[in-house]
Amino acid sequence: MNNYVTYLEETLPQKDSLKLVKTEAKKFYQSNPPEECLEMGYTLYGSENFQIQEIGVFLLGYCAHAFPDAQVFLRDKVSLHKNWKVQEILAMAFDSHCKMIGYEQALPLIREWMESDNANVRRAASEGLRVWTGRPYFKENPGIAVEILASRREDASEKVRKSAGNALRDISRKHPQLVAAELAKWDLSSRKVQEVYQLAGKYLYVK
């Protein structure tokens, strides 16, 4: 285990390299049993090197379907990390988990994360699944994606509102009438709602 950490320290450049982080995480996951991936995920997250931490987050996302504690760790621990780059990896790890268990089966979990008290958890769900309607289940059920995202239009966090608005904008490219119909129901007296409305309606003929 220490040899692998040393290998990563020597392999990862000083400059952030998401492509290499993804490659190393995937390679380890595909070459080792789930139990070792779980243990290594926790070990790497304890590193002081944020790129090594990112690989740990990816590994925890890959094996969370087999180890529920890994999903809880992502939600309760990783979401508190101060580095925004690690938060981006959290979003990707959450999507990996949903993909592995199936997006329809993950629906209760997605709703749970979208309703979390932690803004980073809410954003991880909203951002990780983009483009929502490019994912199985939501591709066939775009209205559910719209409904979930629209529920965050008055979110207390600007970053969550922005993520939700941009995700709705993504959906509007293929489902303009669906998104337009949702936006038409909104009360625009709130500044927060107006912000999301403008983002979501960017490609629509809405006022």
C-alpha cells in the first residue's frame, strides 16, 4: 500500500492533471478486488496531496455500491473538503455510484442528496449527473430530471442554484417545451428564482 502511495507521489505532476487522476483511479479499480479499492480509497484520502485524495474519492465512488459506508463517507466527510477541485471529483464519484447501481435504482439516493443540508452534497448530485438526460432512465424520463432540478430554484446556495439552472439549460436543448412549461409555473418575485430562471431559459424564447 505504501508502495502505491509512493508511486503516485512520483507519478502525479505538481500541476493538476485530472486526466491522469482519472486514469490512475480506473486502473487501480480494474486491477484490484473491491475490498482493496475500499481500503486504498480511505488511505489515499488521508494524503496531504489533493490529487492523491482525488484518486481516493474516485475509488470510494467505484466501490460504494458494494460498501454503503463508502457512500456515507463521500456524503459526510468528502463534502466538507475545502478544495473545490476535490468537490468536483465528489460530483463525478457520485455519478459513478449512480451509474453502477442504475439511475432508476439510485433515484431515492439522488433525491436524498439533492435535499441534503450540505450545499456541497446538493451540488454534487446536481453537477455530477449533468447532462441529466444523457443518463439512462432520465433519458427516457426527462420530466423527472426537470422536476428534481427545479426543486432547487430557491436553494440557499448560489452554487447549487447555478448548477441546477445550468443543468436545466442543458436539458432544454433537447426538451425545450418541457423546460419552458416548467419555467412558466415559477413565481419570479424572488431574486434567487430569477437567477435560476435566466440560466435555465438561456436557449428558450422566454422573458
